[in-house]
Amino acid sequence: MTTVAPVPDPESDPRVKAVFDDIRRTRGSDFVNLLWRHLAFDADLLSSTWAEVKAVMATPSALDPLTKELVYVAVSVVNGCGYCVHSHTAAARAKGMTAAQHADLLRVVALAAKTNQIATALQVPIDREFDAAQG
Amino acid sequence: MTTVAPVPDPESDPRVKAVFDDIRRTRGSDFVNLLWRHLAFDADLLSSTWAEVKAVMATPSALDPLTKELVYVAVSVVNGCGYCVHSHTAAARAKGMTAAQHADLLRVVALAAKTNQIATALQVPIDREFDAAQG
Amino acid sequence: MTTVAPVPDPESDPRVKAVFDDIRRTRGSDFVNLLWRHLAFDADLLSSTWAEVKAVMATPSALDPLTKELVYVAVSVVNGCGYCVHSHTAAARAKGMTAAQHADLLRVVALAAKTNQIATALQVPIDREFDAAQG
Amino acid sequence: MTTVAPVPDPESDPRVKAVFDDIRRTRGSDFVNLLWRHLAFDADLLSSTWAEVKAVMATPSALDPLTKELVYVAVSVVNGCGYCVHSHTAAARAKGMTAAQHADLLRVVALAAKTNQIATALQVPIDREFDAAQG
Amino acid sequence: MTTVAPVPDPESDPRVKAVFDDIRRTRGSDFVNLLWRHLAFDADLLSSTWAEVKAVMATPSALDPLTKELVYVAVSVVNGCGYCVHSHTAAARAKGMTAAQHADLLRVVALAAKTNQIATALQVPIDREFDAAQG
Amino acid sequence: MTTVAPVPDPESDPRVKAVFDDIRRTRGSDFVNLLWRHLAFDADLLSSTWAEVKAVMATPSALDPLTKELVYVAVSVVNGCGYCVHSHTAAARAKGMTAAQHADLLRVVALAAKTNQIATALQVPIDREFDAAQG
């Protein structure tokens, strides 16, 4: 079940092929997962989405690759995106996430969700001490 | 504005005082932020909530303290909890988060939210390759 | 701050006046809270929204009035609607919610949010035993 | 499909067995649903999660058991957790929820979600009358 | 898998039959999708929900039918309702949505979700210029 | 209150100045709203975010500018981003949204949120007829 029929032979479009080739090269794997295959219905959207994923997730930056994947999983869980939870949990594992780290991640996500609800339910005013504009 | 009036002299209740003292000791600071002051309306809820925050966030575990704070901020952002975004961004900064790491965190959270929407909109079926039960 | 300027003299419109009068009569109070005053920018939307609130929340039904308010607060918390959390916590209190019940409500909402995240993170398959179509 | 492979013989771990036994005893049933079986990948997380569920949901408190289940279902619906909606709707039914109460629950959840969006869209300022600190 | 068993012969209830007939007439099609078939467990809820869908979505109003469907899809995506994403994407297509418009819709939804997270993470104060009450 | 102190003289950084100048030119206005001023703490994030907003929202595409703003408002409402609801409601008005269209938008967003909850609560299976892969 999907809302966009997968394109029969997506790599016959040279723009799609260029993106798929870059995905394979970047990951060092022949596997191109279904998100990209479905996005192939619009070469522009496919291309700009992959460019951003590559720039943010596959380029060295201030946060290390595993931390970025853990944050990605956390956001995907809270947004309830089953596909993204699957693909990024797999990615985190590929980048070295251990079972103990996975359990720890769940503990933090679950606790944060819990205190988020409590603070929202109490409508707690924000302490002046947290204001970055105070310097 | 709040939905629960802060208790006038919360530390006159010895159970509340014990929690506030533990918060101060654990953080090495006299500051007890307003979330705890509002939770003092129910000593049980205050006590169990703090016990879990201490166990998960202030106890060495598989993930390092800064990574846990970054995940906490990410979850709080997606849940739209202004209070929690403020308190945990401050906590992340206190644990060493640089401005470059903060910007990187925003990039990952924003990108994850973006691809979450795309995958949900396309209702992409989940690749067999992501199933941990296949192992 | 608001996205719709409140109408200067809303009750000069007889349709708005009829709704405000019905709100006052139904609640036995002169107070008409700001949500209704802002909705007065469109008499149709005001009228249909109030009609549904009255039918669901102020008419005897299978669930008692306090239970319905507690559910309303819970939904408003998870949706992060500060206005609604305030107005429906006040309504629950007016319908008899005690401080102990309020704390209990927070415990359930917080726990549910926590296990929601865990189940979503694990992508647990649904037990056949839960399927109502199995009968 | 799952992100954590279920442990083959979970009750060979005495800590897991102790939790499963307590679940069976508390519920008076042999059935241990899949959430707990998947959580068995980390005995600590399994144990602390069950302890909280038991303390909040299976211990007499200020709210009656059915009301707590209805709130749990409401939160799970808004968080979009299919697993939790299934398991807690089944639990509510086991605690006596009638079809008429179920329909009433849906009406309240749906109405709350609706007015949450309207209040957020209008960015209605909060009436002073709702401030518990005024009290 | 469902939480409410579909009613075996729903149209034997004249109130359900009246709604199903109106759905068929309004859409000019014999197809009654599963949401309505499951809602038939409570004729009141079925009837009031359909009445609102018909009034808002199938009655000429200030916004054209396709724009309304696009907004409906967007809300359903953010709420993570798979069923609704499917049914309203199909409806948008039936009302003329092209593949290019679909891709454009995804671009806007994804961008909005992205900047929503950034603004929430920064807790940006709201510019006075946006206040409609200033006007 | 903010989590990132606004940069004192942001346009002394030529990259920030280039973005602000482009914002002014694109909108034909001297006003640069606070989101951009706060994002100036990281010139890269500012620059890439603005580039995407300009490409999606200020460039002719398959959907007309007002429809895109209405979708943007809808997403921002469901995500509970007060800042974004304010800024994009103002933008929609600047692009011609009438009060009647605004009310209609609220009606659709509210109805979608309502039926999203109902479909999620019922866990309705998805009709085969909606599967785009069936063709």
C-alpha cells in the first residue's frame, strides 16, 4: 500500500540514476531503499531531498555520525514515522549503536516525552535563568 | 499563568525538601527550577519524576551525558514543549554543547522532521532489509 | 498577540449574541472566555463549534462529565494547546477534580506518552489477541 | 517487522521471568503481550517500565481503573501509537467499557483535537480567570 | 486488525443505510470506504461525522475543493494518520491533483515541518508586526 | 525569552547581510522578522534555510502562492508552532486570504484533525481501492 506508485524503471531517467548512483557510492552498498524509489516520481524532490540528507548526515560536522543518527531516530519516534524509525534504527546500528545504547536511547526518549507532558499540563512559566538573551 | 498554583513554602514538607536537597546536591547548584516547584503540589509525583530524571540523566550509562541532553532537546522540540526546550537547551550548554553543535542539532532535527513527513505522505512500505527479526 | 483581531462589539451581531447567551445559560455564569470572543470573527464557525461542544460536553451521555473533562485535558496536553490545557483544567476543577485526581491524571498521561514512544521505537507487531475483528 | 529482534527464550533470564510472572499474576492471565516480549532485550528497561505500569494502572488510586484506561487510549490515539491504541482499547473493554462509552470517548477525543487546532490557529491569549496562581 | 469489529450487515439499520446512501449520492459512486463501515458501530457518531464531512468538504465554500483536500492531506500527514493520508490523497487526485502538484504539496509540508522545528527550538519571540490585534 | 541570544550586529557578517538583503528584495519590504535574526547565530543554517524557503514559497510552481501559504499554516497549527502560525497567517493575509477563507481553513484543519483521531482510534484497515500501486 502506498500513495504514489513506484516508477517501473526509475533509472531510465538520468537524473534519478545520478541520485541512485550517488546513494550507492556514499553508502558503499548496492541497496537503495524504498523511500528513494518512491521519491523517484519527482526527480527534483528526490534530488533535493537526497542532497540535504547527504550534506547533513554523511558529511563530517560538529556532531559525530552516531549522535546524529540517535537524534534522527528520536525525532522519527516522536513523529510516529514507522518507516523512518526502521530505516534510521538500522542506520544507527550500522554506525555502531549497541543494544545497551539502544535501550538508553529509549529511556531518554521515553523520559523526555513524559516530562514534556507534565510541563505542558502544568503550564509552568519559564525560569528567567534559561533565557539566552539575558547572557 | 499556570494550571497549578505553586505551593507557598514547599520545603516545609519534608518529602519535598528531601527532593529539592537532592536536586541541589546532584547539580551542585542552589537553583531549583520552576518545574520542580510546581510539581511540589504532589510529593509523590515530584519524587518519582525526579528519581527517574536522576537515574536516566545524571547517572553514567551507555550514552554520554551530552548525547542524552541533545536527544532530550530533540524530543522536546518535536513535542512542542517550550519549557522543556528552554531547560534542556540550557542543560546541554552546561554540559558543553557549542554553538556549532547546536546548529548541527537543529539541522538534524529539521531534516528528520522533513523526511518523516515525506515518508508518511508517501506511505512507503518498509524494506524487508530493515526488519530486525530477519537478523 | 493573536492571529485574528477580536471583534469590537461582537454581540451587536444577533447570531453571536445568541451563542454567547447560550454559553452563559448553559454554564450558569456571565463569563464568556476568549476562545469564543475570537471565534466571533465568523458567526458560522462560532455557532457550529459551540453547538458541538455543548452536545458533547454539556449533555448527559455514556461517560460522566468529569471523565470527559479529564480526557479533554489529556488530549489538549498531547496536542500542546496551552489555551485548551488552561481552560479544560479549570473546567475539570469546576466539575470536582481534586488535586489527587489531577496528579493521577498527570501520571497516566505521562506514562502513556512514555510507553507510546517505546512501542513506536520498537515497532512492535500487534498481538492477534487485540484484534476486535477476531471476535 | 520490528526494530529489535524478539529474544528467543526470554524467560531463561531470571529477571525477565520475574517480570513476566508478575505480569501474569497481576492480570490473572497467562497472556504476555508482545510489547513486553520485545522489551526483554533489556531486562532493566523491561523491569522499570513494567514497575511503572503496575504502580500507575494496576494499583488503586484517585481515579478509577476504567477512567485511567480511557485517558491512556486518548493519549495513545493523539500520539498515533497503533500498538498502544490496540492494547489499551482491549484493556478498557476488559475493564467494562461499553460500545456507547467507546463512541463517547471518540467524540470527546475528536472534539478536543478539533478545538485544539482552532485555539492554536487563532493564538488566543489565555484568560486571567484560568490562572491557578491567581486563586 | 481493528479496535472495533465491523458490523456484519450495517445497512439493516435504517440510520446507517441513510448515511451510506447519502455518501453514495454525494460522491456519485457505489464505493463506501472502510472508515464509514467501521463507524457504523455507533449510528450517531457515523451520522454526525458524515454530516460534518459533507458540509465542509462537499459544499461550495470560500476555498475551492482541491485546496481543501490538499490541506486535509497536509494535516493528516502531520498527525501521522495512515488511513487518512491514503483516503485524502486519493480524493485529491480524484479532484484533479497532478503529480507535480503532489510533489509541490510534499515540498511545502516538509519545509513547514522543518521550520516549525527550528522556530520551536530557538523559542523565537513573536514579532509585534504579526499581531492582528494591533491592526 | 529565547534559547539563542540574538546576534548584536548581525549584518556585520557579510554572509548574514547577503541573506537579509535577499529577504528584503524578495519580499519588497525592509522588515526582516525575528526568525531570521535568531538564525543569524549560524550563517550556514540561516543561508540554507532561507534558500529553501525562497525556492519553495517565493518561486512559481505547480501550486499557487496562496494555496502554499494555507498548507503552511495548517502544518504549523498541527505542529503547535505559535511563531509559525503567526508569521504564516500574516503571509497568507498578505497574499490575499480573506476572513471567509481563513474561517474555511480552520474548518478543514479542525475536521481533518477530528477524523484523524477517529480513524486512528478505530485502527481502520486501509481500503485496497486507495493503493496507488494497484494502478
